[in-house]
Amino acid sequence: METPDEARAKRIERNRRMIESWRAGESITEIAREHGLSLSWTGRLLRQEGAVLPPIRQGVRRADLPVAEIIREYDKGASMQALADKNGASYGTIRRLLLRNKVRIRPHGGQNAIELSPLLTPRSRG
């Protein structure tokens, strides 16, 4: 078991490596993943080490996503979850990216969901 001083020394070394990675051009997402930390905690630690990051809003925006390619694939029928998996992002990130770019979002359940839903088909009365 490590002593409190050893744990503190490990954190200081981790933070030093994180700021070096930031200065070398790695994204916050890459740094967080590398160290097993959340994006918000990674951002906080980097700020404490003197990094100038974008202002905090709903989270850190992913500047590394191929926006045009994601929109093109979604328009061709790819699901948001498939695009999230392919790009190492969350479903919510892909959805926000599409909405921000004014892409019409398909209904849940795919293209045929409206036609197949028994709730939306007229019932005969009799």
C-alpha cells in the first residue's frame, strides 16, 4: 500500500504528463482516455496546471470528429449509435453534432418505424 506522499507524487507526475500531452497537441478526450479520467476532471486538472482551455459549457466539444463524413453517412442510413461507435464518441455527441448542423433526425426505430407502428395505423371500427 502506498503512503499519502507516494500517492501525491504519482498525481503530480500524472498531471505533468497530462500537461505535456496537451502542449504536444493531444485532445482532452485523448488525454482523459489515456489516464482513465472523465473529460470534466481532465479539463479541471489541465486548467490547474495552466492550460488555457475553451470555456466550460455543456462539456468539451470534440474538434476531432469528421463532421461532413458523419453527416453523409447518417444521410445514407447509418444509425447514430453506429456512427458513435465508429468515431469513438457517445450517442449524444453524434446527435448534438447532427442537430447543430441542421440535419433532419429520423424517427427512432429506423426509416420504416412510422409505417410499421401499430399505434399509427388506422384501426377498423366495428
